[in-house]
Amino acid sequence: MSTLSTSFGDAAIMLRRNVKHTVRNPVTVFQAVLFPVVMMLMFVYVFGGAFKVTGAYVDYAVPGLTVMAITYGLGPTAAAVKGDMAKGINNRFKAMDVSHGAVLAGYVVSTTVRSLIADAVIVGVGFAIGFRPHASFVQWLAVIGLMLLLAFATSWLTVALGLAAKTVESAGMATVPLIMLPFLSSAFVPADTMGTGVRQFAEYQPFTPIIETLRGLLSGGRPSTGDAFAAVGWSVGFALVGYVWAVATFRRRA
């Protein structure tokens, strides 16, 4: 059997292991899938009437909520990665001659899949409460591609944070900035309505161009070229930094 096929086999086993752990942990499922739905209902039905946006508020909010759904599922992954390291499980995998890349890929792919499921739930609930996008088939493909890229990128960054953390608790806390950034973006209100300082931060932080690109695609229009390039650039940057950091830390500590 080739080295490549062995690595894919190892990765599939690691993926199955992480998926089983997720399904057996209701807290992880709630935080990653159900809590974003709760936030969605709260913003649309409680706060939405106070915000001045063009069109229905649910149409404005869904793009930001899909990004938030991705970030909310990151904490359990970081904690799980550090937990495996602390318990010596990854050292056992190493003794069993399991590919290092397969171990990391298992975390990344399972987190990415969980994020996409959360996004699908957000969009589905959005349709149920009045979300009406005007995206074409090609634009929907672009939306799915960007969400996949962002989920994949933040998964690598989260795995790296988990490996670098000192404790399981600090691993979970390390993802808090990623969770909070969507709240300080244009996810729920236009950046130009914010006060000085906050507005500039919202405009130039990573998640705003991603959200604006998703919003432009879902509205059926053409998103800003600058936002689109920035969205892809930030996502690729997250992925590269996370990958290099995760691999280097795993080799040093495992």
C-alpha cells in the first residue's frame, strides 16, 4: 500500500474519531450549531427593529450570522486538541505510526464539516423566518466556496491555538478573539453607523470584507472587488499561518 493511501486511511480514521466525539458531546453540538440559531432569532426579532438597514433585517443579518456560526464552533476544537495532547493520546498515535498530517487533518476536517452544517442550519432557519436571497446559481457556489475556505482556514488556526496552549481551559479561551470579531464588524449593523475608532476597526478587521462579500453575493449583486480580494486574502492567510504553526508545534510537542 502506498504512503499516500495510508495517509488518507489514517486521516479517515481520525476524522471518524473526531466526529464521534462531537456527536457524543451535546455541549459542542449546542455551541457550534444551536447557539448561533438562538443568536439569529434574538437579533432578528429582538434587536432587528432598532437597526436601520436597506431591506429586511434578516437579509442583512444572515451573512454575518454564517460567519459567526463558523467562529462559535472553534472553542471545543481547541480544547479537544489540547486535551488529546495533555492525555498523551497523540503520543500513542505516534507510537502506532499514524501520520502526523492525518491527526491534524482529522481535527481540521471535522471542524470544517461541523461549521458548514452550522451554516446550513443558519441559512435554513433564515429561509423559515423570511430570508430571501437573490443570488444566482454561480453566486451560491461562490458563497459556499468562501464559507468553506473560511471554515477550513479558521480550523487550522484553531488547531494551532490548541496545540500552543498551556492548558485545556486556556485553549478554549484562545479562540475568544475569533468569536468576538464578528460582533465588531459589519455583521449586524453597517460600519458607517458606528462611532469614530470603532468604525475604523470594523472596516479594516478580517471578517468585515468576508461578510460584505457574502452579503453582496447573496443579494444578487456584485460585491466590491476590494472586499472580495481581502476576503480571500484573509482566509488564505489564516490557513497558511494556522497550518505552519500547527505542524511546527505538533512536531515539537508530540
